[in-house]
Amino acid sequence: MSEHDDAIEKSGFHWRIMRWILWRFICNAAERVLIDRSLRNKTGGEIRWLQNDIDLFLSQVSTRTALLRPVAQLDALPNFGSRLMVELAIYTVAADRTLRDRDLDPQSARDALADIGWSVYRRQLALSSLPARLVTRDPGKRLRWSIRGLLVFPFRPVGAPGYAAEVFRKGEDIHTHFTHCPPQSFARRIADETGDPEALAGFANSWCKYDWPGADLIAADGHRGHYIRRQTLSAGDPVCDMCWAARAPRETSENNNEEGK
């Protein structure tokens, strides 16, 4: 075996480990969310899933994920961070379709998906922002340092087909204007190729709404309003014009624009 082949094999082995870790995170999050929440069926009745319902759901998600993964073209992505985020998007799209195929009200299914995703995202974001939150009490520094770290991994803007973004500061605020987002591109491709626009809607209802509470989590000053975005790629706009505001301007709802409501 050549050194190149050996490197590929080792990389594949490491990726399989990472994929297993992600799946365990997702399974744990799904069980936490679904065992405690009330769901609505298509006739408007409230139901609660039992453990066997959750086990069946996870089994179906795993099967659908395996079918979706080749479509994601992970090998074509330029770096590990992009592949990792698209891998998470595969699980999101698979879980979204699996929930919608069950006898659930569409909005109830979307809300359950968003809560599962938030459970995963919140824990990952809390871990990645922990050093900044331990070192300083200044919310602006916490945001800037954490976002800069995230722009190294996993959101490093290396250009399409990976992440592409313009990053700049205005005073204490940091701006990240993304013009290409691999997970969003994957969800859009699935929606277009399968004639299922709800695949992109489910993605937007989860991934595209996490940054508002995520910014407040990083800032950790007890206030809302540390994130502003007026455009988003998932809505067909040319950019996700993100602003991570050092000082929350006022107490606001979690989302401060029409797109995020």
C-alpha cells in the first residue's frame, strides 16, 4: 500500500469515528426531545411517542441517511469543516422527511426537528465558546473571539463549494456575510432534485434560526439581541448578512427580523 493510499485509509477511519460520534449526539438529542414533548397528528390530536416509536424513528433516519449521503458529494468538499457540517445537514434532511412521513401535523414535525437540532447545536456551541466565556466577562469579546474560532473550524471560508464569506468589523461588532453555505446548498439540491420544497423549509426552520439564541448564549450577559440578519441564502437571497452585535440594543424577541419569525 502506498503512502497516499494509507493516508486515505486513515482519513476514512477517522471519519467513521467522527460519524459515529455525531450519530450518538443526534440519538441522545432525539430521545431527550421526543420523550418529553407532545406531538400533534394530522387530525389535530395530541400524542406522545413511546420509546419504541423513537427507536423506530431513529432506525428510519439511519436508513434514509445512508441513501442521502452519496448525493451530498462529501469528497468534493474542500475541507473537513465543510464535510462535517454537510454530514449534519444530511441527518437534518433525513430526520425532517422521516418525521413528515409519520402521521404528524407538518408544523409539529418541523418544530420537533428544530428542537432536536437545537439540542445538538447548543451543546456544541457551548463547548466551542467556553474558553471565551471563561476568560472574559465582556460580551463583545466573547462573541468576537468565539466567532473567530468558529471561522477557523468548522466554518472556515475557503470558497465554494466550501464556505465563502466576507468577514469584517464595525466598531465592536463582527460581521460575517456568507455567500456560500454547503449545508444549505445540499438541502436546496435535495429539495430541487426530489421536487420536495419542504426539505429546504425544514432546514431553514432549524439551522437558519439557531444563530439568534446562539449569539445570546455566547455573549452570556443575560440579554437578547446579539445577532442581526436581514437576508439569508435559504430564502433565495444572495447573502446571509450576519452581524454579531457586541451590545444587545434592547430586549428583543429571539429573532429580530421577519425572516426569523
